[in-house]
Amino acid sequence: MSLLNILHYPDPRLRTKAKPVTQFGPELKQFGDDLLETMYAAPGIGLAATQVNVHQRIIAVDVSENRDEPYLLVNPELTLTGEQLESEEGCLSVPGIYEPVKRFEQIEVTAQDPMGNPMSFTANGLLAVCIQHECDHLDGKLFVDYLSSLKRTRIRKKLLKQQKASA
Ligand code: GNR
Ligand code: NI
């Protein structure tokens, strides 16, 4: 097990579109466990491979109170249903920033586990929000992209300033 380094906005590597996973097995399972461990340590409710500079389609999620319901989703595909609801989002790659974002309230998810076994399920509430947020990361998209360009510019400047101060 090992902790992975999380990239911070506006790092251009966060804009990379991840490639579908084709090699399943113990090595991918190990990476998935590192992704979960890094997510729990952060702490966060989700983490996409893109955020740790691995450009393969894999996400870790756990929105449970007791932090004991991990999901590792490989090659996730979403069908968005229901209404759009607004809720406050944050991101481990945009530390300290929380802003409302509109997401679909219910999603159908199909994915594989790290061994390549297919799965499908319906998600709603925070789990649906989180999975949509993570799948955006795999396409190089961040929650700040849903905000006004004025807000995004302010956030970029604030984070760059913090990054310079801590460098
Ligand atoms: O930890 C996280 N919390 C969160 C809260 C509301 C909506 C989305 C999230 S995901 C975030 C972790 C993260 O950045 N995942 O990519
Ligand atoms: Ni995020």
C-alpha cells in the first residue's frame, strides 16, 4: 500500500483525458487499493486516477459515514436521469474551495471491477454526485468549469498564490 501525490488546479495534467483500461488483474487491483488509501487519507469521498497523474479510467468512491463502503470502478459509463439538483462541491485538486454545482439526481452506472468483472447499479444522492464528479475528472473536467469565468479566474489566482507560498 502506498499514498499517491494529488495534483492541484491549475496543473495542466488534470486536463488529460484518461484512456480505457484494457489490462485487468492484480496490478490494477494494487493501484485501486492505493487510490482508495490515498482517498481515505486525504480525506475525501472520491478520487479519480487523473488526480494522481495516472491517465486510465479508474475511480475510487466511498460516501458512507463509516468509511467502509468502497467502490472501485473501472471504465465507468453513466446514464444520467432525473432532475438536476444543485449541491455544494469541493475537490481534493482544488483545496479549500466549495461552490454549488448542478448534477443529475439519479444515474445508472455500468463499470468493471479491477479483475474485469462487469457490474451495474443505480445511484442517487451524494453517491450520484460523487460518481459524476469523478467521471468528469477522467475527461479532464473539474467542478470549477461549471462556475463563471470570473470565479474560476479568482480561484486559479488564489491557488497559484498558495502554491508559490508553500513551494
Ligand atoms: O472529497 C470530496 N468531496 C466532495 C464533496 C462534494 C462533491 C464532490 C466531492 S468529491 C471530493 C473528492 C474529489 O476531489 N474527488 O475527485
Ligand atoms: Ni475532485
